[in-house]
Amino acid sequence: MVNAPTIPGLTIGEAFERAVSRAGPDLALVDGRCQRTYAELDARVNRLANVFLEQGFERGDRVMCCMRNRAELVEIYLALQKIGAVYAPVNFRLASAELGHCVRLVEPRAIVFEEQTLPLAEAVRDESPTTFFCVDTARSLPKWVTPLDRLTRVAASARPAIAVVDTDLSLILLTSGTTGRPKGVPRTHANEIAATLFNLVAFPWRMGERILSVMPLYHTMGVRLLLSGILLGGTNVLQRRWDPAEAMALIEREEISTMFLVPTMYHDLLRTAGFDSRRLTTLRSLGSAGMVMREDLYAEIRAAFGPVPFVNVYGCSELYCLSFADYLERKPGTVGRGAPHQELRAAHRMVRAEFVAGARERRRIVRAKRAHPAAQHMGLRGSNSSKQQ
């Protein structure tokens, strides 16, 4: 019997380049006054990728990013995907001790800050022998910080000639889960493409969607929305921090067609001064995750937006979506059905003792059989590791 040849899967860099070929002159990204078409974004991403290569970065090198949602962060993320390096975003609100823990865990080749988070760079400067970059040049920077813009202005815009495969690591999500101490969740290009395809199945989206991207790009949902927009040849409209009044203005001005918020953000939006759903008529679908969608809040959302399709997602950083529900009007509060790529089972509490008793052995097996060798190094141990069984 002859084995069938292995067909390489799609990488994120390839997915982006295909979007560029389909939607080159279309708007890919909006960050305040900054707007980028797909062709413009691709040229900037290539220049940045070539800068990283000139700096000696190699496949598998990790780059930590500590900043808010902004165009430069999207460019860094995509540039790293094109050269096989690993995007490792962290919450810009971390205390210096927490960031230090993440640096020791990830061991990044470089850390990229913005002006607002630069004080954190000073706090972790001695944690590891790493390069420090800053995306802002509005003021004089310390001598040990390199402004990225200065390097990219003179870099070539040709596509970097680096072979990346779908089994390469794409990113490391740093999540505290239920333990309170951040762990690294390594995810490959194949993981990320598969999770994004779930979004395209679960949500009633169309090509060219205009997405309000306020979910942070250090969170699985923020990255998922960005990639969804790219695969759809759509526009990601970035919001750097959650402000319900600003969000309402963005939805109206940018003609946002879909948004994904946690329930508390919907609560804020519905109660912001001057809220008027008649200003938000371009919205064709809504999504939510992160916590239970209460029946009374969903009733408020439905009263404000009408029968707009609404999808509620339950998941985790390790797997993305576990279950989803697009029928809350019939069964409020449900966690929904298992996602197409998941199998869910209901366990009676009588078997809980047996489950807990075997947890240590299961975790040992999971660690031994985990597909990517970086998983153990990234601190994936304890209760969250069993989620990948």
C-alpha cells in the first residue's frame, strides 16, 4: 500500500497573502486616522518582516508585544507569521512582577512596547538578554530601546523568502485561566486557521465584513476576529480601549457590520449616554463570550437591536471554542451545542470523584503526548492542560 503524499496546510502568512491578492485595493485596517488597504498593509508587513530578518531573527524565535490594539501591532503580528517567528502578546495592564514572570516563561528574542507601556520595559530590562523595540517615536527613547519605525523606513518591501509550515508555532497566548498565574498556550498555524474557520461556520458573516475589533489582541478572541476579517477580505476597525460612546461613534462612522463583546460591554453600551440603536443599523450580527449571557441582558440586547443574529461562544485559550449557541431567543442562558470540531459529554457528579482521582495520570499522559515540544516549557501543566485531551 502506497502512502498518500502529505499536503501542507495553510499558514497565516499564506492566508493573508491570498487576501491581498483578492482584495488588494480594499480597506483592511482602520486605526483612528490611520487606514491601510490590503496592498498597503502587505507592503508594510513585508518591510517589518525583513527588518526582523536583518536583525537575525529566525523561525521559532518569540517576540513579546505589550501594547494596545493598534495598526503597528497588527503589522508586527503578520510580519512574524511570514517569517515563522512566534507572536507572544501580553496584557498591557500587567504589573511589572507579572510581566517579569511572562518574560521568564516565554524567553523572547525581543519585546515590543509602545510609549504608554515603556515603563514596564525598564522593569523587565534585566530579566533576559533580549532586544527592546518601541513603535512610538514621539519622544526621546532610552539608548537601549530601538524605534521600529526608523528601521522599517529603509527596509525592502519584497516578500521574505522564508519557508513556513502549518505545524510551526504561530503564537503563545499567556492566560491565567483559573490559577491566577499566567501560563503559555502554544498554538500552531494549523490550530489558528482551524479555529478561525470555526468562526466562519458559526457566525452569519459575509465576504467584506466590517468588524469592530475592540477585543484585545493579546486574547484569543481578539486574534480570532482579526484573522476572520482577513479570511473574509474584510475591514478590522481597531478600538484601542473599550469606551462605549466611542464604540457607538465608530459603529456609525465606519458602518460596522458585526461586533463581538463580552456581556459587561453590552451592558455598558446599552446604558451609555445618548445610546440610540437607530444609529447602529449597519450591524448585521452580534457575538459574545467570556461569561454567562444573562436572560435579562439578552432581552435588552434583543429589544435594542431587534432580531439580529446573535452567537454566544464558550471556550478556552487552549482550544478556542468548546460550544456555541445561536438560538438564545429560544433557550436563554444555554451554553449551546458542541462546536463542529469538539465532542462534549455531560458527567454526573457521582463520577466526579473518579475523574478527579485520575486527573494526575491524565495530565501526565497529556504532557507526554502533547504534539508540540514547546508546551511543557510554556508552563502548560495543572488543571488547564487537561482541556486538550
